[in-house]
Amino acid sequence: MQLIIPFLEAANLIKSKSGQTINLSTVDEKTVKVGYRIQKRIPILGDISKEFSLNLTYKGLVNEVLKLSYSADAVGIDLIIKGLLAIVSSLVEQKVVEIGENNLLLVHLDKIENVHKALQQIDVEDIRFQEGMAVADFHIK
């Protein structure tokens, strides 16, 4: 069986929870690009905006922990990661998302009640990205 999550739906969910807008796009079957625009008004200079992005690569789902590696073309990737995590700061506070070693992000899906309940009923075999969507292959336990 498959679960398809359109990027637009995921971005809208993040916006509804955080008030922040992100852009998602497919890089390859295992990697998605996450973009975020910072816009500031600076006296005399006016509005200045900068787009930050990073690639998230699916590494696996083990014991309800989603493992993603991250990379970016920018200097100061840790600042970008911390900035993006600040968008979803409540998830960090609840220890849902943590930064691991070697550019690894760990998402503790067991701490998200609805996701935890779903994962109790299914085994996720694979997650991949296609144009404009994430696709999870699974079977019922």
C-alpha cells in the first residue's frame, strides 16, 4: 500500500503550526530540498530577503525514529539547521526533532500521538520523493 503526501499539503501544515512558509522540491528519489526565505526590514536599506535551503535525504525509519541526513551549499549549515528548527521550536522542546552527529536529523515519530498510533498498525517499507510529493510504501501488521 502507499501513502502519498503532496508537498503543498506538508508546507501548509507547517505554515498552520508555525506561521512560517517553506518550499519543498524533489532533488532525487531519496532527497527533498527545503527552502525558507528570511525577510527583514533594515532602516535606510529597506527590505532585504535571503533564501536559505538544505537537502534532506531519507536514511531510514527504525523504531519510530525517522533518520534524515542534511546538506547544503551554504557556509554555516548548522546555523541554517538551527534556524529551520526554530521555525518548529515546539517540536524541539518536545524532543520530537534532534540534531544527531554527522549531519543527521532524528525525528522521534513516537512522540507525535497520531503518527505513533498509525505506526503501531503498519510497517513502513520505504519512503521516496517524486515530483511534488512524498510516497511511503507500507503494509498493515
